[in-house]
Amino acid sequence: MKLISISALLFVIVLGALFIYVAEDIPDFGDPYSAPNCCIKLFDVDAAGLMDDLNQGVIPESLADKIEKRGLPLPIRVESIEEGKWDFFLVPEEKQQAFYPKEQKYYLIKKEGDKLGVYRYSLVVRWIEEGEEETEVINMVTYGLADYRGYDTLGETSVIFTAGVSVLLLLRRRGKRPEAK
């Protein structure tokens, strides 16, 4: 075997192993609690003394400090959604521009043993909860592509159109065809 063939074979094996490694971490299709579909864990804090404040709708100072130290936006209010779970809300900076005219659900706090897990909601949660109201379009895929990502979709369509026209121009025949006898 030539050196280049051996190199190519090793490259394919390494890429295949990398693909299998990455594919193992992909969440099950439709799993509502996977990181892309729900929320991403940011950090843990000790639950001692914090749960009473959270149940009363008060953001504990130690929790706000930890959020601020990480450079994340500070919540403005907390709301209990069930026993041991709270939603933290904030007003996005874009409110002055009227993109998001109301406060948004941003953090999820869950009791996990003697600790509280702090999670950041995924964008998908916002699309599901707010998209129809903001865009007045019933279908989530349609408002995602046509409204939220309108310019991006227009750009992708232009690229595909340009590629199609280019292929047609490259494959067309030039010159006269031979006459049939």
C-alpha cells in the first residue's frame, strides 16, 4: 500500500471514531429535558437558607452575587412553579427597542438534594412560549424561518438559487448540434 492510502485509511478511522464519540452525546429525539430543548446547567449553590427566600418571591443576595460574578444578567423577580422549582425573570436590554416588550423567563432553579441547581433556559423554550404571540403565526417552523430568521432564510435561498443557475450554465451545450442524417 502506498503511504497516501495508509494515511487516508487512518484519517477515515479517526473521523469514524470521532463521529461515534460525538453521536453518543446526542440527546434522544424529542427529549424535552435535554440541554438544547430545555435548559443548560450553570452552577450549584448550597440550599441552606435560600429556599425560604425563594418561596417568598425574594431573590437571595448570595445567589444574586454568584450570578453577577459569572457575568450573567441579574433577575428582577422569582416565581415558584412547583415544590422545589423556581423561575427567575428579567427584563431584556432590548426592551427599549421594543423587540421583547415584557420580562422573560431566564433562569430555572431546581432543588437537587441539599443543593440548588441554577439553569439557563434554552432559546427553544422562549420560541415555544412566546413565538405565536409575537409573530401572530400559528406554525412554529413558519414563524422561526419566516419571521425570526427571515434575512437568514432569504440569504440561504439566494445561495441555492445562484448555485442552481450556475449548474445550468455550466452544463448547457455550446455550438451547433450535428444534423441528423
